[in-house]
Amino acid sequence: MILKKLRWKSRKGIRELDILLQKFLQLEYENLTQIHKEIFEELLDLETYDLLNAITGKSSYNIKYEPIIKKLSQLSVLSNDKSS
């Protein structure tokens, strides 16, 4: 999927999540394997709050999403550390 389309799909309507997904696209996406890129694209199809809850550890998710959820969670922690 082209990056422009991914940026659009990354707009979930919750500012913090939108920023996190955009940052992930900017910093991490190009370095992913093709399989992980496909998993990320699949993650973007999840309902907004399901995705947010998975990233924040408030709900379970399909184990195949683990590598991407982990990267998103780490990026979220790093973002919070930098803004402190």
C-alpha cells in the first residue's frame, strides 16, 4: 500500500493515536519486513478503540499483531518521555 494511503488510514479520530500512528509511519514503517508492513496495514482496519486499547495494554489482541503493537507501545512511551 502506498504511504499516502497509509497516512490517510492512520487518521483514527483520536489525536494522540493519530500522532502516534503518523510518527510510526515516519520513523518505523520503511524498516519493517514486508510481512510486518502487511500486519500494520491490517491493524489500521481495527476499530479505533480496539487499536488504542491494544496499544495501551487494556485489551487482548491477536498474537500476530504483537511485533507491531510492541513497537507502537514503545514509541508511545518514548514520545511521552521526550515531552516531559
